[in-house]
Amino acid sequence: MTCESARNLAGAYVDDELDATLGAQVREHIAGCDSCAELQTELLAMRGGIREHTPYYRAPADLRNRIRAAVRNEERQADGHWRWLALAAAILLAVSAAWNVSLLRSHSGGGDAIAQNILSSHLRSLMGTHLLDVPSSDRHTVKPWFNGKLDFSPDVRDFTAQGFPLIGGRIDYVADRSVAVLVYGRRQHVINVFTWPSAATGGDKEIEHNGYHMIHWDRGGMAWWAVSDLNIGELRQFENLYE
């Protein structure tokens, strides 16, 4: 395995998201490569820092009460008590994550619920809960993986030659629908790119919050959101590659 391949898969490796064979190849490479071993240490430190410093906010009491009431109602109808306990835990975890991002401010000073949702998803992926469903640097592997899982086919591109290698993809949930997320790398940075069909034709939007940058654009009947802790200049450079 080359250093480039190991670096592209490093994030998925430290989050235990690779299969046994691929994970063993990365582990063997890191054991004999000081540079890649240093990257692994940095990624583990970044994950720990996010967990330690990301602010947490409790969901409003009325929302928590409605969720608990809905779970209790379903629980009464369930055949197995344990299934609904698991559902309650999953729902409460999702609510906590949704409120785990403080108010975002765009250049116009307004809040943006979709941006808030996307940043929350980005942070969750960095903490190791769900970064990649299909770890691959080959767009001919990533694009077909979405077939049958979404009601659209995302435009998957590889920008390795431009310094933004494709790492893989996953499915997430934004704006009340399932969306495609394409994951790219830039040195030690991760770029999550969310996309779904949209009839909107608004102009580009940039948002910054606590060191994270987001850029939104609409192209070809699709909404696009790129989010990363990468500096805004390089994130704009990445956006321009999609034009």
C-alpha cells in the first residue's frame, strides 16, 4: 500500500470503518511508515479534541416530552420491550446531535437550519459515528454504490490531481430527505460534500462557525454543501472544481 492510499483511508481506519482486509493493509503500512503513523496520531488527537471541546445543548423540554410520549405509545404496541428501548436511545441521540451546534451566522447575519444540520452531521462523522459507507478513492466504485439507495445519482468526481482526493461516500439525512455525501481529503483535513436534487437557483453562500467553513451552491438542479475545517480559500478552490 502506498502512502497516498494510506492517507486517504486514515480517517476511516482510526474510526474502525474499514473491513478486516483493508484495515490490516493500512495497519501494516502505518507500522513501517513514520509519516503515516504521525498522521494517525494527529487524527486521533483531533477526534479527541472535538469530543472535548464541542459544545452540547439540551433539546427544548417540549420536544423531549413529545419524543418520550411517542416512544411510550409505540412501546405499548411493540412485541418486544427491548426494541423500543433501543429506538428511544437512537431518537434521543439524534436529538442531542441536532442541538449539538450553537447558532450559526452567515455573512448576512441570519441563521440557517439546513447549515446547522449539515455542520452537526459533519461533526458526528469526524467523531467516528458515520464517516464512510463506501471507502474508496475510485469514483467508479463510489458512484454505483448509491444505485438503488437514493432516488437520484450523485455527480461523483475525483480531484486527486488537484490535491483533493476522493475518500469515499455515505448516505445521510438532511432537509427532510436522504442525501448523498461525498468525502474528500486535503492533507489532514476532511471535506464532506452533501448533495441532493433541488429546484433552487440561489447564489453561493458562505458560512463560518468556530473554525469550520461551509459553502453552498446550486448547480444543474442539485443543491451542494461543502463543509470542512479547511481554510475558506482552499474550500473555494474545491468548489470551483465542481463548476
